[in-house]
Amino acid sequence: MMSMLVVAAIVAAVALGYKTKINIGLFAIAFAYLIGCFGMGLSPSEIITLWPLKIFFVIFSVCLFYSFATVNGTLEKLAEHLIYHCRAVPQLLPFAVFFAATLIAAMGAGYYTVLAFMAPITLMLCQRTGMSLIVGGMAVNYGALSGANFMSSQSGIIFRGLMTNAGLSDNEAFIQATGIFISTLIIPLLVISVFVFFAGHGRALKTTAFSISAPTPLNSQQKTTLWLTLAMMLIVLAAPVASIALPDNASVAFINSKMDIGLVASLFSVIALLLKLGDERKAMASVPWGTLVIICGVGMLIAVAIKAGTIGILASWIGNSIPPILVPVVFGAVAAFMSIFSSTLGVVTPALFPMVLPIADSMGIDPMILFIAIVAGAQATSISPFPSGGSLILGACSNEQSRTALFPQLLFKAAPIGFVAALAFNLVLTFVL
């Protein structure tokens, strides 16, 4: 009975947030308090300790550091340079947009930030070059997603935090997150390649001519920001990679044990401030506070669900009702449906990741397959007009006519194509891993 109540609360939090436009995390906190204290007999102090403090700290610290590159224009300037250098091969423009968005997101801008300044550039290029709006929209959306999934970027860090909360070690979580990043890099390249090389979009682009003015060079502040960002990425990635490659090396193990991406990012934020790479208040305002509240608020409600035994019951039901070969496909489909109306980072992965290890253990499935299936499925439908991603792309249209034309393409073409591609990839992955 209590498990059903918690599941109903999760659904209600998402529905109320979607309907009222109030942060879903706030509803989740309220339900966690009411159900935990008055339904399960937990104390208020116990409810407060369910706030995922480590995830909050890591996301805050990393986003604060990466926000300097956004505030001082480094990332936007880098995107302009990358697209400019593709002007000689217009048929490869969708790939240039994809890789530009991937690189910028991987450097810490995050999914929504990249879409905010890359979507208008991409749609402008669509008008100038004749590139299909659907191809341009999918390229920039896919790129922002896959780049943000990089192990040291915003989504990748969230995935790693959720995995460690679910019971994986830091190194195991790093390996799983690497699998997610690689998979969400491969799927878009396959989809875009089909559009460009088999659906005629590449030939159409090759016959068009377009001009784009050369962007101004990076100033000294932006160059310093770029090098500092690359240095931080190298440091936080080198330690776990070295630990995995040299598991018996005592020095590597010691250094890796002292590494924490949140603390490293905090140190680099101080360095950025001392070097005057951006305004502290603007950088602090750029931190995605709303996303943080969603992730941590839903995390509290999921923790209540775990205490109520809900996750165990759902895992047991899936294990007894669905053939092992179809479990990744089912997870991907459920994640895709949830993502149409809710956030991948704030709702879908916090709700589904805790079920992965129990199901993987009971059914003999590699956990990486299920983690990838969830993220690939959820992100496949993020381009539909209802979530923030599709909404940002529609908002970047220069006029109402373009917006009206793009809406059905995102809903009835882009989202279904992404969904089918993700499910097919999940099915293939089941046989490969």
C-alpha cells in the first residue's frame, strides 16, 4: 500500500509541476515530508538527511566553474569558429553543428545552455543554406545531449552521482558513464548520417552556397578561460582513468582517492575569480538552481520510495514478468515516454537508475546496458515540443511561421525517429555486451 502511495506521489509531482509550471522538486520535497513523516513514521531529521548533499555539491561546484566560460563568451565564440570552418563543405554542416554542440556541452556548458545560444545560430544557418529545419534541430539537440553526457560535464556528473547512490563505486560509475557517453555519441551520428547520405539532405546542401562572416579571435580572457577549462577536464579525467588502467599502483590509488570533481571545480572557480575571468555574481546566477532543486527534491522522494520498498517491488515485478532480452527495450521505452513530459536529469534517471542494479543482478544483465537504455530512451524524445529541449528550439525560430512549421516536425518526425533509433540501439546492445 505504501509503495503504491509513493509511486502515485512521484507521478503527481511530475503532473503538478507540468500543469502549474512550479518546480517539480518542490512538490517532491512536500510529498517526501508528508509520506515519510506521517505515513512511514520517519522523523523530520531523517527526511532532511535524504537530501542528496553530495550530488548537490558536485553539480553546484562544477556548474559554477563552467559558468565563467559562458559568462565571458568563450563557449559562444568557440561555437562560431567551429561552424565557420565548415563553410567549405556545406554538405557536412549538420555534422559540424553536432560536433560544435557536443564540444561546447562537453566543456561544461550543459544541455540547456548550449541549446540557448546554439539553436538560434543553427536555425539561422538553416535559412541561409537550405539545411532542413528538422536536420538542424536534431543535430544541435543531439550534440548538446551527447556533450553534456561527457563524464566531467553536467549530465555525466549527475549520472555518476546517481550511480554511486545506487551502490556503485566511483570507478565503476565512471566506467558506466563512459559507456553512456559513447553510446549517445554513436546514435546521433548514425541518425544524422542517414539523413545526410541516404535521405538526400547532403546533396541538397552541396548545391547551395552560403556565406558566414569570420568571427573575431578569442580575447586574452577567453583564451585563459579555455586553457583553464581544458586543464580541469584533464585533471578530473586523468585520475579515474589512471586508476582503472593501473589498479595496483599505490601512488595512482592515493591520488585518485583524494580526487573529487566538486572540490577540484571549487578550486578552479577560485582561480578563475583571481584571474578575473568573469563576474562572480553573474557566474553564480548562471548556476542552474532550478535543475538542482528538481534533481535533489525528486532524489528525496525516490529515497523515501527505497525505504518503503517500492524500488524492490518494481524490480521484482520486472524480473518476473519480462524476458531478459526485452528488459533494455522496456526500460528505454518507459524512459522515452517519461521524458516527453518530464526532465531526464530531474525525474527519469533519478526514478529508474535505482532499479538497475537489483534487476541486473537478478536477471544476469550487464548494468551498463540498462543505464545506457534508460538515458538513450529518455534523450530520444527530448526533442519533442513539450520538454525544455524542444521548447528552446521552437523559441529560437525567427518568426511564427517557422515555429508553426517546425512544431509538427519535432513531434511527429524527430521524436519518433529518435525513439526508434534508441530502441534499435538498445536491442543491438543487448546482443553485443
